[in-house]
Amino acid sequence: MMEHPAVMQRALPVLLGIALLLGGCGGGGEMSMTEYGERIDAAATEASQRAEELFADGVWSADVTPRQLQALLERGLREIRIPLQEAVDGIDPPAQITDLHDLMWDWHSEFIAVEEALAARVGETEHSGEGWTALSESPEVAAYRSAIAEGKQICDGFQARLDATAERGAFADTPWIPSEMKEVIEAALGCQWFPEDPEGVYRYPPAS
């Protein structure tokens, strides 16, 4: 049996981070900035609870098998990501935040497809050093790392985009100031969970 704890240690924060990518649920007309922020904040808390349940039930040993990892990825998609995207697709965000909202959720929608392809590829992986190496070098993992890097760029550049929106006077008539928005949005995006080096995700053999 092949041990690869560093691979799983890098995968866990990525999964948790994306699980926190939850925006306001519900629809029916444009909502206020305050309501939009409150919905994101509440939904991020709910997502965190779902993630904790997922990881509590999941297999995170150093000797996890490809089939076990595939099952965990598929459950995350089924219970968190896909229902989340379906809910967000029905939201009509306030005009002031539409561009940023679309930036986040267009990325998330694309990430679902990338993760679905990764889960399928993981299921084909042989549980051996050669198998994990082949997975690490596969196009599916390359696409996954690239998608994570893009998400990290969105997080890293969010403050600049928020400042530019504020400079246009977009928040002049709302009590929900940009500093509060930044905290809520970054929490929802799970920015703190993105790895410094996306190229290290699912890297085998792990760096020493």
C-alpha cells in the first residue's frame, strides 16, 4: 500500500476552501446590498458545517485509495458544489456587485466541470506509486491545478476590484461599506484555504 500524506494534506484545504464558496440563496428580483451580504454570510456558515460533516465521514488517512478519494470528490460535488451552483444561478445580484458576482460564480461553474473530470480520472488510477505518479502528471490534474490558480488570482485581486467599484461611487447609497463586503466575500470564497502553490496539489511524489 502506498503512503502519500502530503498529497492528501494539500487536497484537504482546497476541498474545504471550495466548499465555502457559497453565495446568497434564493431569488425573486434584485436584492439590496445588505441582503446580499447577509445571505452570503449565512450560506458560508452553512457550507462550513456541510464540509465538516463531509470530512468527518470521509477517508483522510495517509494510505487513502484512489476509489476512496473518488468517492469523496463525488460526494463533495453532489452534496455541496452542484446544489450550490443551482441555487446561485437563480440570484439576481445588486447592480453594484454584478461584475464581481459573475466573476466568482462563472469560475465556480467551470470548476465543477474540472472537478468532475478529476473525479473520473482518480477512479481509473492504480493504487501504486506508478498510478499516483500518472495521476499527478495527467491532463485532468493539470486542469485542476490551473483552475485553483485562477481561483487564487480572483482572491488575490479581489481588493483591487472592490476598490475600483467603490471609486465609481457604487456604494454611496448603501450602509454596507466595502470593508465589510471584503470580509464577507473573502470568507465565502474561502480565500484563506487556497494553497500558496497550486502546482503542489495532488503532486506525487510529494516534495520533501
